[in-house]
Amino acid sequence: MLCQDCGQRVATVVFTEVTAGRKKVSHLCRTCAEQRGIHAPDLNDPLASFARPREPLSPEDAPITPDPHDGLLCPDCSWTWARFRESGRLGCPGCYDAFREPLEGLLRQMHGAPEHLGKQARPVTRVDRVDSPDELRRQLEQAVATEDFERAAQLRDRLRRSEGGRR
């Protein structure tokens, strides 16, 4: 879709404006959006837009005090928390330790936990396991030796199916 303002560039910003209960949706290119004062987030750096303080919707919504962590400084690279909030980037590996507390709060907001727990592997069950014909023969012999003829019949049938009905 082309930009609704210039009609020349591809629209990459969708801007929805509600005025007096009426909704108006505009599809704009980045250049026309910025000319209107609409700043689209950098899609290549989603953390930067999340960490950056949002603009107030009204004067009452404006923050009363700055972020209490803005004074934090990384001893290794002199990067500040305020600079991280502006750029969404850390200066060095030491920043993770220097900004541990506010970063954990940010991760809790984003992920619901301060650390990645990873996926849990599902347990392998008997149904998931495919026995080789040799293993089935061994189990069949053991079932016959212990006179477990019901199990032996089941193993015999499984062995026939695994060998394609031969035997």
C-alpha cells in the first residue's frame, strides 16, 4: 500500500487517531509520519522502544520525577542507565551487573520473569519408543520363557507388523 499523504513511498506506519468519538486510520510512509510528528519505533531494535520512556499523553500524565535508576553508572564503560533508556543498548558486558536491578524489573515487565526458564522436554513414553525387530524377538523369547503367553502374542503381532507381515 502506498502512503496516503505522498502517494509515492510504501506505507510502513499505521496511525489511528480518535477525535470526538470518530476513528481515522492513516497509512503513511516513515517520512510523512515524521513530518506529522509521529515517531514510529525502530523495528530493528524493539527493546529500544520498550525501554525508552514513553511520551506523556497529557500534562497530567507527565512523569513527576525522573527514573530513580538514571544515576546508575557502569564502572567498566561509564555507560549510564539514562543512556540505556534512550538507546535501548548496553555499553559492555559489565553493564548487566551494574544495572542488574532495573534490568530484572524490565525483564519482569516483558516476560513475566527475570530469567529465561527454557522449554521443558516432554518425557518419552512407551508409546513413543519403536522397538527394532531384534529387540521384539528378544522380548518374545523372554515372554515365552516366563510363560507370559498373552504378552508373547502381543509381541508376535508387533513383530509381524514391523516386518511387514512376513513370517
